[in-house]
Amino acid sequence: IEECLEGVDRVDAIVQAVRGFASGTSGPVEAANLNELVEDALRIAIIPTHSRIVVEKEFEPLSPVLCMPGEIVQVLVNLLVNAFHAMGDSGRVQLSSWQQDTEVWVCVEDDGTGISPNVIARIFDPFFTTKPVGHGTGLGLAISHSIVRNHGGSLRVESEPGHGTRFTLVLPIDAGAPSDRGAVLGDASR
């Protein structure tokens, strides 16, 4: 019953995210510290209890970013959950942040299985997944990519099979309010 309830909660979160994009309403815009949002995401993205996954953090002081914090946490949770799944029972996730000129950077890096080049080419496509049927919707990275683009930023991926994956979230410090046009889920062009 507990697993069913968790599944219902996941489906509800996906439906709410898709509805938010369709309506263009995604929450209040406010100045937020990305280091704090990473900590919030880490509390939500629970490491599997049976695993020996180690999370290391290396945060630099950051200027506040004008954003929709709930959406940015959603992106970070998705990146963390994907990292945890990529490692299986053990491994290391390195979380880091820094500021470079007028941008803040947050990196989620794992030492998991890595991603093949043919998969990376489609990783932000809606409904694309490498997981078995019933174990993934293929919407997490597509929605995350749309959220970040809507904030005037970029979501970058680097990976090599067998050597882990690095996702880097880059957001402008002062780009004005995130777009209120609403993201189009199918527009995941890079």
C-alpha cells in the first residue's frame, strides 16, 4: 500500500508540473540562494536506505538569483534522483556550486554507469527513457530542461560510459523575472 501511495504522489507531481507549464503559472518569483535550494532538494531526494551512497558538498558563496524556487528545487531533485539511480547500491555524488561573472553554477556529478553518446543526444526529449516500462516516464529531464530555459539558464550534461555523469545548472544572477509565457514541454531544443 505504501508503494502504491508513493506512486500516486509521483503521478500527481508529474501532472501538476505539466499543468503548470500549460497554464504558465509556476509559483512566486523571488530571490533565492541556490546553495539553500540544493540543500532543500537533498532533503527531498532520499538516498535509498540499502545503499552506500556518499554525498559530498563543495559550495562557494553565491549571489541570490531571481527565480521560482519551487521549480529550481524540482530540477535539482530530478538530477539527484537520477544520480542515485545511476549508481545502484554504492557510489559518490559530488554537489558543488560557484559563481562566475554574472552566473551561478550548480553541478551534480556521480560516479555511476555513465550515459552513452546516442542516449545523450535524446536525454532532454519528452517521453524518452532508458528505464523499463512502468519505471520511468521520460519527463523528468525534459521538464527540468524547460524550467531552466524558462529561467534564462542552461542545463548541461557531460558523461562517459563507465565513468559517471555531470549535470551542470547555470542560471543568470540578474536576468529579471523568469519568463511568464510558460514552457512548452515539447520544446526541448538545445
